[in-house]
Amino acid sequence: MSEIKKLTSPLTQADVRSLKAGDQVSLTGVIYTARDIAHKRLCKAIDSGCELPFELEGAIIYFCGPTPARPGRVIGAAGPTTSSRMDAFSPKLIANGLKAMLGKGYRGAEVREALKKYGAVHFSTIGGAGALLSRYITSAEVIAYEDLGAEAVRKLKVVDFPAVVAYDAQGRSVYSS
Amino acid sequence: MRYIKFEKIAQIVESLCVSAGYELPDDVLAALKEAQRKETNPGAAKILNQLIENARIAKEDKIPLCQDTGLAVVFVEQGSVVAVKPPELDTICLMPDTRGSGDENRASRIEHRETLFDAINAGVAAGCEKGFLRKSVVADPLNKRENTGSNTPAIIHHSIVPGDKLKITIIAKGGGCENKSQFRMFKPTAEREEIIDWIVDVVRTAGADACPPFVVGVGIGGDFEISCLLSKKALCRNLAARNEDGFYAELEADLLSAINALGLGPQGLGGDTTALACLVETAPCHIASLPVAVNIECHSHRHKSAVL
């Protein structure tokens, strides 16, 4: 097994450029959850010049809709959802400063192109292991679109959250074609 | 006629939903452990270990196995001499409005909330709330897409069978894998190999997006909708049990070998384990038709049954 690269958010251009598809990484710091409808709203906000609920520059978006936390717990199960459903929206967010996404599965050609053009990466983490992954989350707070319930935007603090670089900024992928 | 109380049915459904959320069934855990033991790709073996560890944490710490605690797909077999004893009025008032309309008058609500389906939905809603499961259902699919807030209505498949029992099977079905399921109408002259090739291609297309290693449900025959239903119903079977018909048992084995030969592996990152099982169910069909459906199920294959 190769060495695990430790990364801290927000990510810099240098962080992103140093990563290769297949690299094992651990993420520490703030990441933001957003799924389908939240992506639609974020893109609409950009189009209409509205302020976004969080700073996109250097940010990591986690495609995740967690289960409710039991009393006294930070969060419930919190694994990734299918990344490709966000393909129509991710390029716009990348063009506006997003540096990384965290999900599961494949990304389309437009996203891969945007990763190269603007310098960003896509991480994959273990799908269907929401109990295990919840252990790396130390705090969770809904910061926008509360009406969406599980799909609201949450600010998560994570420590050593495990992932692999699935698509890097040079156009490489961990998935065999 | 044997009467089973509405509340009893709701309570059993509630407990099935909660245990589905937190406890990976024994057959699935055994299949994961067997796959981990046989896996020759070290990275893949590590991921399989993490999935086994995830199941342990979920059960011990009461954190759902996956954040997608699923749409409740319920197969209910009602004995021909079993009936539901309607609920007391107080119970009715506690039940969720699964029809998305808040302005129905009370009389019509009562009228509609005493059936077996109502009892199942009441149990699903209670399980979601008490089990801290995710509310993953929207009332309108295209227009408003507002969350129903109760994870209901459930998808309910009902059949009448001989006897005086009520069997309820719940599959907590995730959206990511369901999205990759497919249907195809073959020519009745199609060869076995042609069908295998297509099913393998459906699995290839599902790929990393749908959380491999999969359980692959296949429905062959019936008509358009029955083949799809069979592909889902196949997922109710114990993973270690083969089709009772030798021809289809062999087809299951050949499909599993062909699927695992893809090398997709756990999480799509390569390995010997692309599927844990392939389960085929069949039905008679029209002379002009050969419908085939594939239901893709993720490794977090949460199926639970109870007999009342």
C-alpha cells in the first residue's frame, strides 16, 4: 500500500496539482455536503449573482445526505452518494473555485475537462459504509437549504477522512476504462 | 377467518425496518466474509474488510449501515383465511398522511386507514422515526418533489396465498443501485448466451456508481412489469439458495462467473468480487416475448422477513 497523503481544507492549487489518480488521501478540516437539489440551487445562485452559503474557493463538496443523528451524537450514517448525478452542475462550481468533490463512482467528460482546466480533483470514498465513515466526522451543522432535510447543505468537520483520488487534475482516473 | 390486529402488523413492520437499517442479514455478511477470504486483489480484500467492519459498527453503535436507508419495498403474502382487524380510532390519528394531501376530511381518512397497506405504511413511518432512518421519499416525482417526511408510502407487492399466515419481507432498497436497473425485451428465439451477455453488460454499466459487490436480481418471463417485479422478488431469496430448477441454477452460476470475470471489484476499483450472488426468477410468457429485467442491488443488501 502506498503512503496516505494528508490534506487539509481549504485546498490550494498546489495541493490539487500534487495529487495523482489512485493516491490514498486523508482529509481534515471543513467539508460541505450537497446533493442533487442543493447543486441546482447553488448553480442558480451563481447565475443570478446571489451570495453562496459558503466560500467556494478551495472548498471540498461531499455528495452526502446523512441519516439523522441520535441524541448526543454528531451525525448518523454519512457515506457518499453517486457522483455522476451532479455532473451537470459540478463544472460551474469548479469554474467558481471549488477544488474537490467527494463521492462514489464515475464522472462525465465535462467534469473531467473542468478538473483539468481549473485544477481540481474528484475523490471517491467507500460507498455503503456510512457507519464506518461517520467516525471521521467530528461536527455537523446545517448551514443552508434546511427545507431539504437530509439534502440540506451541512458544514462538516472531519479528521483523517479516508478517500482515494478518483480523477486528478491531469485527466487521469483510478477506474479502468 | 383469522384476524391479525392492525397494530401488530404495524409493529412488526416497524421492527423489520429498524433491523434492516442496522443489521446486515447473516447471509449477506457470510457472503462478504467468503468473498474476502477468496479475494486475490489486496486492495479489494481491504475494502471487503471495511464493509465487514462497517456492519459491525452499525450493529454495535446503532448507526445505519448506509446513509441511504432506502425505500421500503415490501412483499406481503397474505394467507387466504387471514384478515386485518381494523385499528382503534386513536391509532388512526397517529398515522402519517402518506397520500400527500392534508385537506381530506377526517371521515375519508378513517375510511382509508384500516387496510393491510395502511398498517404497513404506519410501520414504515414509525420505523423511520424511531430508528433515526433517513426520509428518502418525495410525494411528487417531477413537479414539486417535496419530501413526505415519513419515508412513506412504501412500495408494496401483495399476493394471496393458501393458509392462515401473513408473511412480510422488507427490502430497504437504496436509490443508487436501483437507478442502474434495466429492462429489455428479447426475441423469443434469443440464445442463453445473448441474455448472459446483456445482463453482464448491465452490471458493467452499473459499475462503481452502484456500490459493488452487487447482488444481481434477474427476472425472466412474464410480461413487461412481471419481469421487473421478479427481478426485485429474486432479492428476497437467501443468497446461498439456488433456483430450484437445475437449468436456472446453472444459469445463476454462469452469470455469477461472467459478472465476476469483469474484474470491476468492490467499489469498482478492481478485484475478483463484482457480485456476491446472482438470483434468477422466472414466469411463463407470451409466445412472441422474452422479457428480461435486471435489478441491481448494492452490497448493503438489507432484506428482512417475518411470519405472523
